[in-house]
Amino acid sequence: MPKAITNLSCYANYLVKVSVLIVFFSSLFLSTIGQAEDSVGTLKFALGLVNIESSSGEKRKAIKGDKLMRNELVVTGAASIAVIQLNDDSRMTLRPKSAFHVNQFNMNDDSSSQQSVILNLLRGGLRLVTGLIGKVNPAGYRLNTPIATIGIRGTEFSTRLCDTDCAAEEKKLAGSDAAAKIKEGLYVNVDDGGVRVKNFATDNALDISQGESGYVADLFSLPVKLSLIPAFQLLDKIPSPSKLDFDDIEISDDALEIDKPDLESAEITTAATATATAAAAAAAVAAAVASEEKAAAAASEEKAAAAASEEKATVIDISGIYELEVSYDRDLPLADRLWFFGADPDIEFILTQEGDKIKGEFEGDLDGTIKGKIDDETVVVEFVLEARGGEYKDGTGTWVVRDDGNLEGIFKIRDQSRGIIRGSWVLTKTD
């Protein structure tokens, strides 16, 4: 099992400097102890069941006016909405069945280029209007999700992590044909400004501008623009925070119900508006047809490539027992590293391949299961591991089959309180 190398000579310098470090960190602690409890925002409104969970795991029912601390998790129930205002006047509406927290909020730095906001949406969806930091330092403002990171450029937008719920809403609003096109994944719709969507699939972010909608299937799929905005986004009843009076917020229960719009009672438009609407609809239909033709051609090419890939994949057999080496993003605190695989893990991966399908399990410091698929020489996996204290965490990852038969790649673990844990791993074959 590969182990971390310890340079013993570094202890000489360490012993010399330890007193200086103690003084430095003591002064740092004293200067920041008053800031540690500072809130990052306020819960302005709660409808239904809304809970707040502290970083230590303590839960409380959310009440209007509650101060929200960094890393406190806001969770909305099945028929519930929460409205939050951050200290830089960012405003957001959390959808039902959502989980959200503020990972980083830095507004007190003298330099605007150092001011930053990092938000984490773990499930569900939200509608967001950025505040001061989004205006003075757009590069420092982002929203992380389990599927992609959304960079924000002074913006009003909505985003949603969909499973089967979005397709069900689309069916009510636009019929079965439209619903068939709504898949699981991340949907983003921009009302004003623009966002940039990026994940592990590419080094280049996808720009989505005002009036456009984007979609990402999973962490390893390319973000794409949609030719038409889905009805569940376009006709969303969850109010945008820009439409709310934050001095006296009122949201009725009908915002929680998704009904097909009554076209007969719709307001009669002027002839000019009707003409413009018809022209836009025609252009949208033409674009949709062109998109479907392009998609059909791409599907044909993909099918041929998949057949060739499957034939090759059966030749590559990665079955066996492997030892794990793991490293994490440089800025990840040691405590969070230890929480998952450990600083120096003693874990075996036992993998079995049947054609292009992979299955396996962890054994050692942590236990868990693996499933995945090998495409050419890349293995895409999903896994569940039992973390410290008996908690279960799920994640995804990729490995590349090296010439020496070992595997190397990247992983991502989803954790409710810590957000997204990313790193890289190498599996060294032992049998």
C-alpha cells in the first residue's frame, strides 16, 4: 500500500518557528472570534415546513427574521418555500424539496476583487437575483450543484435539479410529447444578465444569456443550450425574488400548485403583439425541427461509435483487487479529508467486469459498493461508501485505464453538510 512520504528534516525548522506560529494563530483567532458568529443573511419568509440545520447537526424550525450563518443548511419540505436575503442584498426563493447553504461569504475585504460568495444547492431548486458582490466582482460569485458549477455575472436566473418531478410538471403544462423530452439533470434559465455553466466534462464553460435555457445531464456530460425553454421553467409559479416586496412578502399557496394555464381566460393581446408572438413561435418550431434533425444525425453517429466502443471494451478487463491512493483539492481542510477516504487510507477496491459493465465493492477502512460502465478505456462509476459514524455518502467518478493496467482519475462525493468533496485517485492492481 503506497504511503505518504514524511521529510524528517522539516522538523528542525518547525521547532524553531513553532512559538512564532502560536503567537500568529492566537492573534488571528482573537481577531476573528467576533466575526465567527456573524450572519451571512436573513430568512425573510417561510411557507410550509422549513428547517435550518447547523453545521453541528442541530435542527430548528425556521422562523421569519432568523439570521442565517455560514454553512447552515436550509431545507424546505414538499409544499414549502423559503425566501432568503444575503447581506449583500442577494435575494433568492427556495423551491419545495430543496436543500441549500452558503459556503463562503466575504464582503468585508477592502478590495472589491476579493469579495466573494459561494452558494451550494444540494437538491431542489431556487430563483436568484445577485446583490452587490455579483456586481463588483462577478468572478467571485458562484453557485455549486452536484452536477455543475454556475458562474454568475450580475444576474437573475433560476436553476433546478430535476428527477421525475420536472417531467411530471411538463406533462401537466405542455402535454406528453413535451414531457418526454424532459430528462433528469440540471436545468438553468436566465431572466437577466448571464451565467456560465461548467463541470468535469469540459474545461470550457457554457455561456447562457438572457432569455436562454441550458441543461446538464450529469457531472460528466457537456452542458448544452436548449432550443426551447421548457414549460416548467417558463410558467414557473414559484415567484422570482425580484417580484417580491421584501418589506412585506406575501406568497399564496397556489404558488405550490402547478396547473395547466387557462388559455380561454388569458388576456387578449394586441394585433402587433400577436403577430410578434406568432413569428417567434414559428422561428422556435423551425429551430426545434433543425435541432431534432441534428440530434437524430448525432444519435446515429453515437450508436455507431458505441458499437465500436463496446466491441473494444470487451477486450479490456479491469477485474481484480486494487489498492487506493487518494488526494484532494488543495484548499480542502484536513478535517474534511479525514471524514471520507482518510489521509492515508487502507482500502481495497474489488472490481468485476462483465462486458462493458463494472461492479465492485470497498473493503478496509471504509466499506461501500460500486457500479459503472467502461467506454473505450474510460470507466465512469457511481459509488456509495460508509463514512465515519455509520453515515452513507454517495459519489461519482472516472478512471482511465493506464498502459500498466492500473486506474487513475477523479472523484466527487456529495455530503449534505460539507457540500461537494472533490479529488483524484489511483488504483494500483495487487492480484
